[in-house]
Amino acid sequence: MKKILYILAFVGVAVASCDPLEETFEELDAISNPDQVGEVEVTMTDDDYDEIDNELVAANKGFADLDQAKELLPALLASKFPGLGKQSTGIVNYGFFKGFPAASVPFDENYEVTEEDYEAQGGNVAKFGNFSSLEQIVAFLNTQFPTPADGFLVELEYVFFDGNSPRDRVGYFRYTASDWTEESFELNEKYTVTEEDYEAQGGNVANFGNFSDQEQINTFLNSKFTNAVQHTVVKLTYDFFDGQVNELTNVFQFDGASTWTLKDGALISIDDYEAMGENFPNFSDQEEAENKLPIYLKNTFDQFAVEGDVHEFIYEVFNSSLTGSNRTEYTYVHLVFDGSQWNLSRDVLPTTLSFAHDGTKWVPDNTVNYDFVSADFDLIVEELTGADGFENQVGNLDNFGNFNRTGGSSSWSDAQLLEAINIVLLANFPDAEIGQKYNASFATFNSGVVVESKKVVLNDSGRYEFFDESAN
Amino acid sequence: MKKITSLVAVLFCMATFTVFGQDVAGTVVTGIVTDNQGSLLPGANILVKGTSNGTLTDFNGRFSVESKEQSGTLVVSYIGFAAKEVQFAGSKSVGTIVLESDSFGLDEVMIVASVAVDRKTPVAVSTLKAEEIALKLGTQEFPEVLKSTPGVYATKSGGGFGDGRINLRGFNSENVAVMINGVPINDMETGRVFWSNWAGLSDVTSSMQVQRGLGASKVAVPSIGGTINIVTRTTDVEKGGNVSMSTGNDGYQKYGFSLSTGLMDNGYAVSISGAKTFGEGYVDGTEFDAVSYFVNISKEINERHTLALSAFGAKQTHGQRQSRSRIEDYRQSERGRKYNPDWGFKQGQVTHIENNEFHKPQISLNHYWDISDRTDLSTAIYYSNGSGGGSGTGGDERDKLTNNIPGEDYRIGAFGPIDLDRIVAENRARGANGSSAIIRKSVNNHNWYGLLSTLKTSLTDHLTLLGGVDVRRYRGIHFREVSDLLGGQYFLDDNDVNNPNKAARVGDKIDFHNDGIVNWGGLFTQLEYDKDNLAAFVSVNASYTGYKRIDFFDKLDSDPAQETDRETFIGFGAKGGANYNFDEYQNVFVNVGYFERAPFFRSVWPTFDNDAVNAEAENQKIFSAEIGYGLRTEKLAANINVYRTEWNDRTEVFTFQQADGTQAFANILGVNALHQGVEFDFSYKPFDILTFTGMVSVGDWTWTDDIENVNIINEEQEVVDTVNILIEDIPVADAAQFTSALGMRLEVMPETTLTVDYNYYDRIYADFDPSDRNTADALDPWQMPSYGLVDAALRHNFTIGDFETTITGRMNNVFDTEYISDAQDRGGLAQDALVWFGAGRTFSLGAKIKF
């Protein structure tokens, strides 16, 4: 009996002493727990480039330019660090694919015609399983693409009977004003300028039978290669007058609009190819070129190269699947001297881009993190001694080396802190541009030493003001 | 609602115990038992000699025992007193039996210590005897044993050994007078009590009395919240001794012994005891080690003179948790409540960044002189020497030791220990530049000696006059020294004008070195009237405090200004009270008093600069009034009292600069607080073997006034600044304003005692500094969650051969309740508050063998 009563007593007491912190813990949990905040750094590897959602970037293992990097890297960061959230920062080291990627036809869609497609066409197309005239192709296109947009360009892979034998072909067909027409594109060409060409240009070019400036060449190329696309490359052999007339062979690249740029020094001569052990003036594949060129360059070209020197090459790679007279493709390589050898630029030209997580996604961020050091505190004391309203604050800062934030008489208000931040940042970064953001971190005292950070941005009047992230 | 239900549940459960009483016919003998001062002794043992017939005295000190025989002998005994035998014949009263204490000089000490006498001294009182302390203290901090006393809020603070604290009626130890054998032990400069200085006290305490409010002390003491009166053992009359050993949670171990020669033929009696206590501590990084000792030599010179020399102290070192953390930090740390940011690993060893070591022996020579039948003189000459200090961080990069370097992580893992090896490597790499982060020790040695002498004379049969003098001289020696260079070659310190750019090594002084000298003199007198049912007293005291400061670092040794002039302050007080006994069951008392207390040392040199003296620092003014009622019946003792204490002009010093650059001070008056409330406690004993105790303490403690737009004016009559302290109606923080307790003590079997105690705390606000509340729209301080804790203890006595043996097992926080005991307010919100969690379940098991 006694035992039961003892147990009852303890139970009664147990009821009385249940969890006192339950409510407090619930209250704390309800405050949105910030996502894990982290600082990460990524140096792009080949695998990382493969993850990028852009074929060219993945293939070339480099970005074309800064804007492309800013556009494509956030997705990579999000997939690599799914757990990180608002206020995380990331630094990505990546390379540019320097120079021009291969020219490619800007088609809207690629389609490979299947056996069923031929059969569905009926008639001869079905019987022979190929096309033999433009009309047949157009008929097929109308079936396959019933409502194309105006200007729609299709890259079609099909079999064509040219009268002798059926051949695999890749053709480009554009839909304009309810009609399909075949277009051809010039991607990489070799051309030697003829006398007729000079004459056709008129003016001084016709008079002298040579070019004397880039503009003339530009005009000529525009007139000659009307089907050029962005990055189209032309290896042009021509006469050039710069005091005397020389026959030059140079590579020009088209920007897709109306400008051809000379790629200086990029050509590899036949002799060079021979020296590299090639029977023909081309390499059998990209890998071979990338292996041989750095060594060759070092041995032959620049014995006085210094670290950081850059050399661009355009070389030809033989592609056996191509037909016709031009069975090589141009590929471009950019080499950098590191003091002892030449390396492919994409291996040595890491550029850094900073990102910050805004709560939803990663955005390019030019915010610089800056941590105050003792010299900064000394500077603040120096600048603010004697300043009105800062007497207690400065004395306290001088003594303790941190900002008092307890709310007492020597406590720094937010406005006063901003004044101090301005002093430090304007002194340390006199060349900062308007809009530059800094995340200033400094030691404060609030019942213990605590690090506080404030984000500021340089405004139009040359002063830093608090930057409110939530407004973004 | 929850609290009421739970209290009712507990009461119901406990009240359903039944015991069957005895049923014997025969002679009935009655009587009253008191101690030698006339205090009734409830719970004294009455045994009919030669039988097993016995009983205990009730709350009126009365007993009624049945005997089969017509006549015989009664043996009356009580712990702490010598047993007495009394003859009886027939069914009648044997009158009042007076027991004498079994220790030399304890009665005299009681007078010096102004121990209150029940139903006579008009103060609200709770007393704890040694036996209960031994049963319930366990591994708790010494002040925690007072948990079930009304008005008390005691916690372990950070959790380090000896770091506990006690607040009484909302006042911290600055405003609570703690006395050992009548000698005040509050620090002379800061007024605080550091329990780690008194690590061995629990073993040598014979009784501990909390007198709430003004108290009965005659000496000028800061009894604003109350006084805690500790009376130590003196010398045992009986020869003998004991050995004890205990073990407990987190590696706790204690080994002790006690020996008494008893009264020897040459008139001497010697008692000594010692103990070694060590363990890892409940909180991480709070390993501790203490050796405590006690020696008391008494000599009865003749019938009129007794001399007693006592020395006790404890040398201890313990790791501390000084830093508080946010609640979320504890939750996220793997270590939970045990999380402590103040320690690290160095070469695989736990190294305390915050630790404390101290040794403060207290030696006193007590002389009791029975001058005549009506007059006696008690004198205590005492000396205490404290040495030691607390460590902490130093150096320009000391933030490494607290992991507060932006962008860097000096912890091994999240919320992990500090990576001291890394700091060592970095200091080493600095080569000839020396260390930039070190562990330094703030040393606070002190020595004080004094004399406290009380003359008591009976003017008439009913009127007693007491008077006395209390003088003391204190020197506090404060400096910092390098305690661990953490790998560097030296530490550069440029704070000593007598030795600039010092390349300090371990043990060298850095940062500051100054002495504080306090001379104290007090006079007191008290008149007591005691006739029939009325007892009253009036007492007056005056004190003189003289402060001096010597600065060895800021002033050249050749500079006479190295030592300041003596700044003197006068304090005084008067109080009176009366107790009226309506009948043998009920009494009522009232007391009222006013006193002014001299400002603390720190208010006189607020900027630690000898040249900047705040000589006009103001006294604090305290007014208190209290009324109480007591009931003593056979089975029930109950008290209820109502108090009102006004604490005015809490020291508030505002520092500003004059035009010529010198510092000046303004003493702001008007920071006032009002602490008032009701306290109720009871003890109910339905049967001999069962006692229920309980208390409820309801406090209403608030800051009362705003200080608005007080202009600070300099010598040129310019307004330098304006002071605002907006605290009106803000509750006093850092102590539970509502506390309640319920306890049960049951003799499960004749030699086995079980106690269960429940304590509930409510209305605790996170601590804040009133001086910092300058803005009108600040939130009230965060109210901490209320909590309830259950403790239990079990003791069993048996004999091993000839030796009386006791085993005691104790468990605190039986249900492992998670709670926050201390918090510092930061803006009024839970998520920002900096807290210490209370300990989880702790236990200890000990055995004591007497011989």
C-alpha cells in the first residue's frame, strides 16, 4: 500500500515539473531559421564545365565573356551547394575560352529525316527513301513544320540523290514569307583574292590592285562572303601595300554583323606544320594540336618570351567526314607563357567572379568583404577626437578597441557607426566606384565581444550609406 | 493554473500517507525543552531510559511521553546539544529542560553572531541546522541549500565550483550581509561575497540562519535584503571523529575526516577536520580541485574565561564558465546545457581560459569573558588573507580566445573548444614580436584584520544593554599577471610608467597594479527589553569608512601622488522592533529601521585614476519596515510576514570631461527601488515520522522613478550632457519574484529518512543595468520561463561493529528538467538574451563512519 502511495506522490510531483522551456523553444523555432550561411570557393574543372547549360561553354571548357559567366554560373552554384541560402557568398574561378569559338549556323532547329518520314511522303520519296529535288524537300518541310515562324531556319539532315548516288547531306532551309528556301553558309573558308575581285571593288583597290587598309578588306569580305555567320573564319591570301606590296595570308573572323577582325599572327605556315611533323598543313585532331603547339612555340618562336606573354593560333584540323575541297576545320588556341613553358589559356587564366545568395538564387555580387583592423580603429579615433557628440564613444573605442553597443553613454548609434565606416572605407579604398558595395565587419561590445557586419554602398555624393538587402 | 493544480496534486499525494500510532496506557510525562538561550527546541528526542518508548518535542518545544512505569528517567537529546537525563515520578510535568550545546563557546558565538531567538527576536527568520545541511547539500553550491527559504533565489551561475550566488528579496550579495561567527565577510571594496573563497564552509557549519530584512545584527552591515548568519562548529566536547567519502556525477569525489580530542585534562580541546574534493564538473571545462581544512582549539582558562582559536579555509582551483551564450547556441551545440565557450585544447589537454583559484584562510581568536553574573564581554580578533585570482584573456588579439575574429574560426568544430594549439603556433610565428593573445590572471590578493568586541550587560531584570566596537583594516592588492604566454616569446606591456615597454613573461605584472586600502571603524549599541510577553529592542550604529588608492602602474614610484589622500565617508543606522507573544501559540512582531550606507570603493575612483576622485559620492539610503505573525501549535508552525524596503540613491556616477581635459564626476541621485512583499512558511507534522514543509514568497520589486533630463554642468556652467535613466515600474531583475516550495520528510524506517523537495520559481526577469536604460521605447527586460525542480535525499544509519555509519544519497533535479537559471537582457527578446542553463540531474552518494 505504501509503495503505491509513494509512486502516486512521485507522479504528482512529476506532473508539476514538466518542461518549462517548451514554449521558449517553440518561440525561437518560429523565428525563421536562416538557411545555412556559408562561404564557398569553386575552381572550375572540366566536369564543372560539362555541367554548364551551354554546349559551347561545355565543349570549349571556358566562357566567352564576363556576361556569359554571370548568366550561367548561378545555376552551377545552386546545384553544387543546394543547402546554402541567403547571405552565403561564393567565389568562382573560371577561365575564358579566349578568342573565337567555331562558327556555327544559327539554326532554330535541327532535324534528321527518318525512314518513316520518307515513307510518309509517298511517291518517289517513299519508293527510293531519299529526296531528289528541292520541291520534295519543301513538301516534306511543310509536313514536318506546318506553322513555322517567319525566318525559321531548319538544319536538315537527309539523303539526297544527286543523279549519281544517294549521299548524306546537311542542308539549311529557311521559311520566309510562306516559302522555304535553301540557304548556304560560309563557316570557314580559304580564299585567294583575284584581280577581278580587286577591280570589282573600285576606287583605290581597283587602281592599285591591292588593299592598303583594314576597311578595304572589310568591305571586300562583306561583299564576297554574304553567307557568313558569327565567328565565320576566312583565311585570305591577298596583296597588301604598306610602303611596299606584300602578299599576305591572314585569318579574318566575322562578328556576325559587318565587321571582320584580323587575327594577327595566328596562322601556322606550311613550314611550321612540317616542322611539327605533319605531312599536310593541318592536325589530325584537336588533341594533337594542343599537345604539339605549346612545345613547338617554345622551341621555335619566342625565345625571348616572358611570363604572361600570350600567343594566339588558328590551326586547321582535318575532318574526314567532310567532302569537297575544304575538308579542314579551323580551331583556335590561345597560349600563355608561364615563365618556363606555354600553357593553354583556359588552364591558366582563371578569372574570379563573386556571387552572393539573395535568399532565392545566386546573383553576381561585387560586394567586397572588409574586416576592420587595429589601424582602422586608430584612424577612427584620430579622426573623431574632438568631434561633437563622439566624446564618450571615442574614449571608449580608444580604450577597448571595439565599438560599444550596449546602449549606455559611450555606445555607438547606427548613425555614428556609419560615420566611422565612412572614414575607414574612404581611406582604404579611395578609388571605389559609385555603387560599389562593402560588407564591413568589426568588433563590437555588447555584453561580450561580438562581431557585427554592416553592408554599405557608395552613393552618388561619394559617401557610403547603409545598403538594405531586403529592398533588392 | 498549472501551478495550482500541481501544488494540489503534490499535497494530495503526500497527505495520503498513513501511519499507525502506538497504543499504550500508563504514566504520561510532559515538559518543555529549550536551549540555553531560551529558544524552544522542536524535534528534540525524548526517550524513556531503558525502553524503546520515545517521542519528539512539538513546535512549542513540548512533549508528552507515555511510560509503563510510574517513575523513571527521561533521556533528552538533540543534535548539537549534550544529552540530559531528567527524573520523573507520576503523571505530571517535569518543567523546562534546558539543553547545553555540545560545543565549547557555541552559545557565546550565538550572541556575537546575533542569532535570532524564536518568539523573541522580532525578525523574519529561517534556520538550517548542520544535520539538514549534511543531508541536503550534496554537490550543490553552498547558498543553494537555502533554496526553500522565503525570499531566496540561489543559482549556480555559470556552474563552476564555488561560483554560485544568492539573492535575498531581490537584492544581490552587495546588499546581503553574510557573516561567519558574527564577522561580516562581504568584500571591503565591492561588497560582494565570492562563495568560492569559502569552499570548505559546508563541512564546518553548525547552523545557518537567514534573517530577512534588517536582521538582528547589531553591527553595521548592509542588511538590505537580509543577513545570512553562519555559525561554524567550535570544538566538540566529546572525543571522537569520523571519516567520510562521497562520489557523485561527473567524477565528483570527496574524502574527509574529522577528529576531536574532546575536553582534555589540561583544559584544552582540539577539533580538526579536512577534506579533499575534486571532480570534472557538470558543465564542460569546469574541472575543480579543493582542499579544505578546519582547526579549532579551545581552552577553558577558568570558569570566567574561555579562549578559542579557529582557523579554516580552502585552497581551490576551478575552471569556470564565465561567458553566457544565446539559447540557440546551446541548442545547436552538441553539448547542450553543458556547453562552455571558455576552454580549449592545448596539446591534447583541457585548458581553462576562464578559471579561478583562491585560498582565503580565516583565523580568529575568540575570547569570552564572564565578567560578572550580569555582564559578559565577547571579543573576536580575526585575520584573513586571500590570495589568488581569476584568469581571462589578454593581448591585442585576445579575441582569438573567444573566437571573435571576423572571418576566422578558432574553434575545433562548431561550438567546439578553442584551438589553443593554433594560437600557440601563431604566437610562435610572431617571433620577436611576442604573443598577441595570452591568458592572463587578474589577481585580487587581500588581507584584512580586525576586532569585533561586544559587551553585554543586564541593566535590570528586563533590560539588557549591548554595545561594542567593530574595527577593521583591509588592503586589497590588485594586478594582472601573465599566466600563459601561449607560445610567444614574451608579452609586450606598456602600462607601467615605472617599467615601460616591458617584455613580460609568466608571472610578470601587466595592465594594472594598484592597492585599495579600506579602514573601517564602527560603533554600535543596542537596548533590549524583555518582560513577560513583550520583547523589544532599539539599536543604533555609526560607521566610518576611509578609502585610499595606491597606483603602481599609472604613477611613478617617486611620485607622492601614487598614494591618494584618504577619502572618508560616514554611515549610520537606527532600527527597532518588538515582539509580542499573545499566548503560547501566537506571536506578532514588527521592526523598522533606516540606515545610510557609504558608497563603494569603485564609486570614489570610477575611472581607476588616482587624480580623478569622486569625493562627493553619495551614501545610499535604506528604509525598511516589516510586520510578522507566528503560530506554534503541537503539529504546526507557521509564519507570515509582510515587508517594505525602500532602497534609494543606488550609486550612479556620471563621468565627463572638463574644458581643461580633466575628468569630473556628477553623482546622480534618484535611482530608487522598492522591494515589498509577503512571505509565508509552515512546518506541519501530522505524525512523529512525517513532516511537511512549505513556503510561498510573493515579491513586488520594481524600480520606482525615472530620471529625466538631468543636466550635467561643468565648471564653466555649460551643460555638458543630459542624463536620462528611464526605469519607472521596470521590475527588478535577476531573482524570482515569486518562489514557492513544498517538502516532505519521512522516516521510512527508524533509521532511514527520506526527503523530497519541490521548488517553483516564477517572475524572473533577465538582468539589466538600470544605468543603460536611456530610451523611452525600450522593451521591458525579457521574462524568463518559470520552472520547478524536484530534489530528493535518502539517509540510512546503521552500525558496522562499534562504529555508527551513515550513508546518504542525494539527487538534485530528479526529473532532469531543462531550465534557464540566469539571463542577461539584450533588448527584451528571448532570442538575444545571454543565458546560463541550470544543471540537469546530479547526484551524490556518501558514507560517513563515526568513531
